Amino acid sequence: MDFLTLFLIYLCFVLTVTALLCLCSGRKEGFLARSVNRASQVLSLVIPTQLQRATHRALHRLFHTRNCLFVVLHVALQAAVFGEYTWEVFVYCWELQFHILLLLLPYLLLAGNVGCFLLCIRTNPGEITLVLFENRKKCYKSHFLVLFLVSLTGIVTKSNAASLVKVYAYDGVLFQRGLVCPTCTVEKPARSKHCSVCRTCVHRFDHHCVWVNNCIGASNAGIFLLYLLSLTATAGAIAAVTAAFLIQVLLLSNIMHGTYLDAEGQEHAVEISFVVQHLFLTFPRIVFMLGFVILLTLVLGGYCSFSLYLALTNQTTNEWCKSRRFGGSPRLPSQPHDRPLVYKNIYSKGIWRNLKEIFNPPTVLERKKK
């Protein structure tokens, strides 16, 4: 089995696993969850108890507590890719007289991506406390200060819960009025959720991203979307420049019109599999990097499309998953028993207004003006 066949099998396997994860993630007790539970039960019979406990603690540390491991991995992967691009691809392309703007495009996209990445990380996940003043004027100013800080962080606390409850209406299906978070002991505003990793309630909760070590909520959803778009564009630009370099090498060498001798001494015309193996032996690190960034572009492109769909329809990942699992959930007490329970997205206001809300989340004062 040649190199190209092995690479295609590996690529199909990764894409299939990714597709299965996306399809099964929104189903309550679906195929994926049942398979994981059954595999865990089987492995628990053969794996020592001490090793199981150590593995459980390690997984809990990685995915259920805030840590910088994935942030470090993110930076290391970007450094490795751009190191290889700068050390080899950029130099070779410069010698082949590629346009300078084409060669600098990945660096320009990287600068924007790093900026969005830092903004996502530096969003304050801590609590906001309201300082009371005796003077009414100072207290009035402090009210605007709290609204400003809420717009920056999106954290729900006892100080701002009463204000955030008025921002979004309750749909009566996914979000019920009067529910109290048992951990934070505050009334849960519509579209909010308690994050067990950050240990706080987040306004317009989307998800907790381990790659930025922070929650994605009302304050940084727009920044996170720009971060995804710039990361996908960066990977795509590197893949395009690298592929253009390899194609230029093949055209200059005229290898596509040549022949080669196999192990039995028979002459054959050059095929695609032979060209890929030749490039892999000649530029092993460049070809490996190209395969990695192509796969990364495909995965990120799919996730970007999903994130854009959520932004255009004014949904969050949390709401999308809940709406998919809604068919198997029990009937809520507030719903009539003789009427079918149907979920409808009441937060969508049209494409342009939905996009505006992502980058400029509404506040209590804005809703009162409407």
C-alpha cells in the first residue's frame, strides 16, 4: 500500500470521526454517548483501579478545570507551522519570484488572529461587584459602570442579575422565568447558563472553549467569530501558498511527462501517487505541513460555517444543542398538556440585526428605548 493510499485512508477516517461527532453531539443519549459508556464499562474490567482514577483526574483536570495546556498547544502548533513556512516555503518562493504580497498574506492574517486570540483570552471571567455610594449622583454613575462592565464580561452575579433578566425575553421552552442557579444562587436570565469550568453564570452563554481557556458569551462572541474566521483564513492562505510552490516545482521539473522504472524493471508513466511520494521524499516537512493545514482548513471551515449559521440566526451553541434534544425532554409544567410543545427561536431579528447583536450585544437601556 503506497503513501497516497495511506494518507487518503487517514484523511477519510479523521473526517468521518469529525462528522459523527457533529451529528451525534446534539442527541440526548444518542449513539455516541451509548458507545462511550459501553466502552468505558468494558475497559473498567481490564484496567487497574489506580490507573482509572489517575486517568479520570487527568481528564477532569484537562476538560473540567481552567488550565493553559490547550492554549500552550495552540501557540506551539502555530509556531511550528509558521516556523516551517518561514524557514523553507517563504525562502523557496522568494527564489522562485513569488509576489511579495502573496508571501506576506499569512503573516498579516496571523497578526489579526493573534489579536482576536488575546482578546478572547483576556476577557475577564471573574465576578463584578457593585460598590454602593451614599451620593445619588455617584450611585447613578455606578449603575452605568456596572452596565459597561457587564458588556465587557457577560458574567451574571448578584449585582447585575436583576438588570440582565430584562435584556432578553424568556421563550418559555428553553428558558423559564424564575429559575435560580443552585451554585450562584441568582435568578437565571434568559439565554444564560452556569459554566462548571469557570464556576460562574455567563450571559448569553455559547460554550466554554478550551483553546482560549475562557467562556464564549455575550461579550466576546463577536471576537470569537473573528478569531475563527482569521484562523481559517490563515490556514487556508498557508495551504494555498505551499500548494502553489509545490505545483511550481513540478512544472519546472517537468516530472509529469517523465517515466520511471518499478522494482521489476518495467517502465511506467508518472502517476499522481508517484508524484506525491516524490514530493514527500524531496520536501518531507513541507508536504507534512501541507497535509496538516489542509485538514485544519477543512475542519475549521466546517466549524466557521456552523458558527456563521448560529450568528445569522441569533442562536448560541448551547441553544442549538438544547433545541435538538428538545424532542426527547419531558413536558414543562407551564405548557398545556393538550398542545404539542414546539420550539421557536424568538431571538432572531433578521440577518443584519442578528450580526449587529453579535458584535454589539444589547443592554438594559437599549431594550427600554425600544
